[in-house]
Amino acid sequence: MGHFLLTRGEFVKIKFIEIIKYISLFFGIILLFNLFLLIVCLIPSSSIEKKVKDSSKILLEEGLLFTLPYSSNVQNNNMTDSIIINEAYSIDNEKPVESYLTMRKNYNKDYTITELKDVSGEGISFISGDIKGIGETFDPVNELSDFLDGNVHTSLEYGKYWHGYMVLYRPLLALFDISQIRILQLVIFVILLITFLILVYKRLGLGFSLIFLYSFLFYDYFHVSYSLESGPIFMVTMVSTIILLIRIDKIKNIAKYIFVVACITNYVDFLTVPLITLATPLTIYVLYAQKNNNLNFKEIFILIFKSVVAWCVGYALTWFMKWLLFDIILNGNLIKTAITQVLYRSSRENYYSKYNIFELIGSFLKPYIFILIISIVILLIKRPKRNEIINVVPLIITGAMPVVWTFVFANHSLLHSFFTYRHMIILMYSSLSLIYLIIKDEKIMLKKGSK
């Protein structure tokens, strides 16, 4: 029944019930997030000690930024991977709640002397108990080795993030070292990509399946499996989109689905390329809806707006809940520190980068100069009708998302450009899909009543 048939009271009641459902869903998710971390933090660090030490040796051999095999320009962020392994080993199973809230590094209850609170700004390394500084001397790889040797007596809290990836990596470290975990992730990545492409082929056709395949490969999808830092966010993207593709005719509220995905994204993300968990399932859903003529342009635009808001709210609220729980349970002051860090990451400069933000965005957009030229030529030849152009506006919106994100989180994008460039995978599949839809003879977005 349309809203015009409802009384104002009935409409308010429906909206109130919907809000209550969102609140209940959110707190249920937060409860599960805490439960999962509590369980993995009960695992004694002694059970992962051997594989942690083996991993540390591997990381020492590779160095801070390891150039990946079969690639001359893709680097793995061993700095953050070593922090993740350090945190996993620093968990005290006798104090599991405190451990997953603070997520300290360099902590050993037997010989840690000084415990520092979470800080804003760049990371800090401790080598032989001394602060070596930041930037060029930021060396968490050697720090992990020194800590395992008992030579680092200062711990540092890292409570700003949920660190939900521990639910995956801490149990795995009881069985595998980092090289073996990378192999396991690669197998998972292959299975997920094949499943994803088959489902895209069934729902949208061969053309879109090839577009997504090219886009993911162009931005080093398989190399991401090498990273403990970035691996989880890509797995969330693939799994959530696969579930969407399987149940796409049954999911009536895509915004609520995106909201749940956003919560999970913040849970496992170390501020890598989180936007792909919004744009990928949303783009798939919009393409499918337009192909089957389920929604008109206005409805598609509202759907995108609601989904973007739902993702932003889910991501932000989940993040804030971690800070709030920390401050309530541990009587801390993390909210202030975390907000300061968010503002810092949103600043326009980073003196560790050789680029400014406009130069960085320009370097990210270089691969699209050729695509832009092709688009202009196609537009001149095809001369698409106004309604055809309107129907590709959703792809223009999704394609612009990573550019906006890069500009908003300029400091972070500049400092970590060696992996934040992967956000542009969204622009790649959006722009290629746009071209494909314009030149496709069947004009699938203009069909009437097709199924």
C-alpha cells in the first residue's frame, strides 16, 4: 500500500517499528562481535607462540615493504601484518575482555614494565625499549622480533579499531605461520572469485562477468591474498556480494543488507579500502534491478541514497561503539583520541608522501584517460538518447565514490597509497560497465518487463 493511502499516524508507526528493528539488529551484531572476540582471546598465547616466532622470521627476511613475487610494483604491507601478529601474541587469555578492547602490542604479563595508552598521529615503534620514532624509522617488523626475544618492555594500546580479523587469524596462528596463512587465503580468494564470476554471469551475463574479472585482476586481486591487513576486507566484499547474488530476488531491503555489511566491514577493517564493501554489492544490485526493469530511475536513485546512508551509519556507529565500550568498561578516554585520529586522517597533507592529494588522485586516474577517450568516441558515434544517459547515472555515482573517499581521507590515502589505490577498482568496473551498457545493442537497461 502506498504512503498516500496511510494516515500520518500509521506512517509514523511503521517508520518507528523500522527504526526499532534497525536498533535491535545493530545491538545484536555488536553482541556477536564481542562474543567472537572474547572466545578467540581465551586461547592461550603459548598455543600460537611457535607459529608467531616462525612468522616473525619470515617477515624479517622479507622486510617492511615486500615486493610480491611475479610483480615488479606491488608491495605487501609487512609493517601492519607484523603489528597484527604482535597483537595476536600480546593477548592475555586471563584478561580476555581487557585484551580485545585494548588490543595491545608488545604485551607480556611477565616482563612488560610500561603500558602506554592509544595515541593519535602516526604509529610508534619500540626497539630495545627505546622510541625509535615514526616514518622512516617506523619498524614494527624488527620490533616484533625484539619483543619475542624479550627485549621490548613497553606496550602500546591499539584500541581505536575492533580488530575483528583476530577471529580468523588467531586460531589460524595456532596451526600455520604467515606463509601458510597466505597460501590458505589465496585458495579462498580463488574459490570466491570463481563463485562470484559464475553468479554474475548467471544474473547479468558474460559481459559483466568479464568486466568484473578484468577490474579485480587489474587491481591485483590475487596479490591481496598475501596481506593479513587487506585480505579480510576483500573476503567480506566477495562473500557479501555472493550472498546477494544468490538471494537477490529475495532481498527486498538492500539498504538493511548494506547496513549489516557495513558493520562487519568496520569490525574486520584496519582502515584499508572499506568502500569496496559498499560499492560492489550495490553496483551488482542496481545493474540487476535495471536489467529486469524492477525499478525506474527515481527509485534507483533513492535506493542508492538509502544504501550509502545505511553503509555510512553502520560503519560509523560500529566504530563509535568500540570507543564507547572501551571508555565505559575500562574507564578510558578513547572517544576523544579516536575522533582526533579521524580528523588527522582527513587532513590534506602527509609529509611522508611525495605527493599532495591532487597529485595522488591524478596518479590514480591515469589509467582512465584512455577509457575517457573511448567513452567520448562512443558517445559521438552512438548518440545515446536522453533516457539511456540517465540510466547510466547510477554508475557515474558509484564510480565517483573512491575519488571522494580519497579526497576526504587524504592523509590516510597519501601515507598508504601503495594499497589505497585499490579503491579505484570501483571506478574501473563502474566505467567499463557504463561503456558496455551504452554500446550494447540490446540496451538491457531499457527493456520493458524482461526477466
